Amino acid sequence: MNFLEFAVWGAYLISMGMFLGSHGLGDYVFWFYTVQGLVSIIMPALMGIVADRWIPAQITLSLCQLIAGVMMIVAGIVADNQLASTGHLEFGALFAVYTISVAFYMPTLGLSNSVAFNSLNQYRLDTVKHFPPIRVFGTVGFIAAELLVNFVSIGGNAIQFTSAQFYTSGIIGCVMAFYCLTLPKCPCKHGESKSLADALGLSAFKLFKSRKMAIFFIFSMFLGVSLQITNSYGSSFINAFAGLQEYAHGFMDGWWANNPTFLISISQCAEALCILMIPFCLKKFGIKGVMLIAMFAWVFRFGFFAIGDTNFPGILALIASCLVYGVAFDFFNVSGGLYVDKQTSESDRSSAQGLFMLMTNGIGASLGTFIAGKLVVNDLVYAPGLTPEQQMSGWHESWAIFAGYALVVAVLFWIIFKEKEHNNKVTETVVAGVNQNAGGMVED
């Protein structure tokens, strides 16, 4: 289940921006990634309530995957028809069907966890011990889909460069939908249902009365701005080197420039592995220290892109950017979730976690992708009349701007956020939390 769940996402998330940008929608790329954050603000909560009260979770998961998969296939059909008739993509119809697809896909990320936990509980298995080895297959599925669209060609073109990525994602989603019908039943829990406010994390806004928590959530939103920028534009940037003579026939005959999805898949490999570093770092530096490590890792993530290229030795900078992504992403999400868990009461814990996700993956990621595209990349890269050399200069300038932003956030967090020295109780919470989130890489 987890393998298919994340393979659906991996089939297009990294390569879509490159496909859109190369077929006339470069200045609209940010909308396709911004909308993922926008629908994540409310749709997962709505579908979660449906699964709690009326339709069993495994059936809700199946229906969401079916609708998302069918609409993603429709997106591929729309794209093909537009290319056949005009030679380029048009925003309106394609964006509409794509939005419907992601609106029903994003809730499945939480629903699949609910189904897994319910199934493990039914068979009296320890979720802390047995879920991580299951969840790691999600990361494996994402990477497998990335490699599939990078190396498999249809009609002489790799899937990553064509609308076939939408078909690939949609077909995997439909397979997932039918597979979900074979999963153990998840009974509705009418008496335990959360309100929409609780599901969205809105009831946790009372935590803003605490200066420390208000600062933490605000900075979580600021850091969340960085989350989807490289997913949106990373592959487009790397593939742009293939249009420049010195890189197209340079190191390894331009192989890296023509395989951008493979290069970025190193980020997901690093994400799966760097979780091993979290227990040591939390014990050594405390939660504030680990959050700072994550923030400065985002500076390096963008900074290495700003100085990298697909020739040697510039390719080493791009690879380093992908390796550091694991620290940037995991340290922030895992340690942030643990901090929220530690600082809130049991009655507020779930809604506080919902607020953390709302501020980061909802508001933060949406604002970040919108601002990055609308105010930076569109002007520096996709402005009319720019030569390939000018566009490449614009790419490097864009990544430098993003690195500068991440640096400002990190320094301000370092100065403003105050946290007491970590203690043994924190360490115990950390060990349990890391085991639960490690994706099978850390033993219980």
C-alpha cells in the first residue's frame, strides 16, 4: 500500500515542472505546486471526517485514489490534445483537472497511515515497532517511480519529458484504488470523531497565547516556504543545461542534464538515510539546535544549486545539494513534530500537530511556491526574450535569493527563539519519536 501510495506522487512531482516549462507554461509552474498546499489546508481534514463518521477508511482511501487517478489520466489526455492542436500547453483546462486530482490525492497521505495503524492494531502489533518497516516502502515507491519516468522512454522520449508522467501516475493510482478494497476493514468511530476545527488544527490557535509557541509556529511557516521550491523548479533548472553547448557536450556528454529526475532522486535516498543522525544530534544539540541544523541545511540546499552545474566539478555541488536535502527535510519535520508533542497537553496534541502541518505544508509551502514563481523565477528565468544563457544566469540568481531567504530565517530563529537546555526526558521522547518516524531505518 505504501509503495503504491508514494509511487503515485513520485511519477510526476519532480518532473512535472520541467514538462510544463518546456511546453509554454513556464510562468504558470508555480500554480501547479501552490495548489497542492492550498487543497492540503482543508481536503485532508474533510476526508478524515468522512472516514471517521460515514465511510470506512480503506473505502474512502480507495475512492480518493480512484478519483485522483482518473483525473490525472484526464490531465494527460488534455495535455496531449492541446499539444496536438496548438503545439503548446494551455493553462485553464489542464490546471482544472489537475487540481481536482491533487485535491483527492493529498488526503490519501493521511488516510493510508490511518489504514495502516488500524490494521496493525487489529492484529495486535506494536505500531511503533512494526509501522516503520512498512512506511519505508513509501520512500522506496517514490524513488522507484522517479527512476521509472527518468529511464523509460515512450515514442523515443523519456516519460519525464512528456505527458506520459500523468498517465503513469493515474494508472498507479487506479491500481492502488482497487488494491485498497482488499485491505482489512476499518470501522467508523462515530463517538470519537473530531470536529473540522480540530481536524484542521484550528482549535490549537490558542497556543499562540504563549510567546514561545507563537514564535515556533510562525518560524515553522517561514521555513515551510522552502519545502516545495526545489520540487517545483529543480528538474527544470538541471535540464536547462542541456540547452547550452558547453554542457550538452561536456562532462559525460551531458548525461546529468538529460537525467534530472534521477539526480533529484538522490534527495529522497538521503531523506531515507539521514534519519539515523537525528537521535545523536538531538541528544547533542537539543531541539532548537536540530531545528537550526535543518534551517542552515536549507541554505546549503539552495546555495549548492546556485553554484552548481552539470559539468565537472559543478555536478558535485548539485549532488551535495541533494544529499543535504535529507537533513533539511527530516530534521525539520521530525524534530518540529516532537517539539509540538513535548510542549502541548494530551488534549491539545492532535490539534497542535494539525496546526504544525497547516503552518508548514499548507500555508508556508503554498506561499513559498507562489512567491518563488511569481516574484522570482518568472522574472529571472521565464521573462520573454531571454536567451538560454540569460535564463541560466537567472536560475543561479534565483537559487541565491532562496538561499539568502533561508539564511535570514535561520539567523532570526537563532536570535529570537529561546529554549531551555534539553534534558533526559526530552531524549526519551526523541528516541520514541525517531523510532516511530524513521521509516524502518532505526531499530526499536
